[in-house]
Amino acid sequence: MLHLEAVTRQFGGLKALGNVNLDVAKGRIVGLIGPNGAGKTTLINCISGLDHPTSGVIQFEGTPIHNAEPHHITRLGIARTYQNIRLFGRMTALENLLIGQHTRGHGSLLGAVMFSRAFRAEEQGMRERARELLNRFGLLPVANTHAASLPYGDQRRLELARAIATQPKLLQLDEPTAGMNPVETHALGEAILTLRDEGLSILVVEHDMAFIHQVCDEIYVLNFGQIIAHGTPTEIKSDPAVIEAYLGSSDDGAA
């Protein structure tokens, strides 16, 4: 489904990514781990279209996307969450999910102005879908609460629900459990496993190794912009190169 070949990203003299090869198959959860500054978020940004590789190829279902813009990539079926939450704080939880669905809308500007029957029907369908997602993530009681007023854990779940509202085929999660307690983290892991069982492919960047082992089918390890290991959670846990990278890493470099 997602294929990266020799992806390199340079910022002047700094090589944030160097010849990265990575694949995410349909219906799999793939973890991307590594020390701070390894280049994980840079890689996610290149896949999302927020940044572009200096060289290399990124393909999604056979279509090259390494030079595509974010809105085009979203329409193809790739969604993401962010390390730092990016909700519309002055909008309600329900409105945030409506925004997420409009990338799949078919209504015209004229239909919106005329408030046509087709436009009303589509908007009603979006509201029903939004409420279903809110209910799924335990957020229906706060549907009409401004996102900025929600507790941190609820904001994390709302951002995930908004990403799913775009009807993705591939979901990228950047530090999804940051700030969550162990109970919230485990519950999120169960929700992500359910999404995989429903056919969604997931690429997850995370520092919480218990969470990674809970949800991932396979793991790539990134260090200083290069893949140093790839395997199952059990294989990665005992890989000497991975152990050395974590024990000997610093916090310097590109995030």
C-alpha cells in the first residue's frame, strides 16, 4: 500500500533522512521508533505532503506522492494526527469532525448557498457519521463542547476521530499517547487494533514501547535518519543495534 524507496531529506548540510526504505501493507500496523532527533516526524511530514524529500520515491497504492500537496494526499486516503494537538479549539467536538468529513463532500457552492435538498441530506449524513465517531471514542457527551475546553486525553481521542472522519485507507499517528496515563494508553491501543481489524492500515510513531508492543505487527527503527533495524516486536526488542541506539543516543538533531 505505502512504499518508500531511498527517501532522503536534506536541510542545507544536515541530512535528516538518508535512503530510507519502508513499506506498510494493507491491514497492518507498522511502528516507527527511534531516539529523539532520529528523523521520525520528518519522515511522517514527507509522507503527508507537509514536506518533500530531496530525493527518493514515495508511492501510495502505486501512485507517486513525494511531490504531492497535503490536500491531494488526503483525498487519496492518507490521514494523520500530530505530535502537538492541532484541533480547531473554538469549534465544538462535533464541528471538528464535520470539518474532517468535508474533504469527502460532494456539495457545490451553489448548493450550499441555495441550501438545496441534496446539500441538506449530505450535511445530515455527515452529522450522523460525526456522532457515530464521537460515540465510538466516548466523546458523545461532549459533542457540543469547544475542543479547547476538553481534557487532554479527550483532545487526543478527538484528533484521532477527526483523522478517521476523512475516511482514510492509511492512518499516520505521531506520538498518539503523549500525555496519556497507562489506562488511557491501553484503551487507545485497543481502539487502534479494532481499526486494523476493520481493514485500516496504520503507521505509528511512538516512544512508549509497551504501546508499540501492544499494537504493532512489525517495527522499523530509525536512527540518525537511517533505518537500522526492521522486524517483529520480539525481534526488535532484542536487536543489539536498537539497544545501542537507545542507550547511546542524544536529544540533538532533526525531530
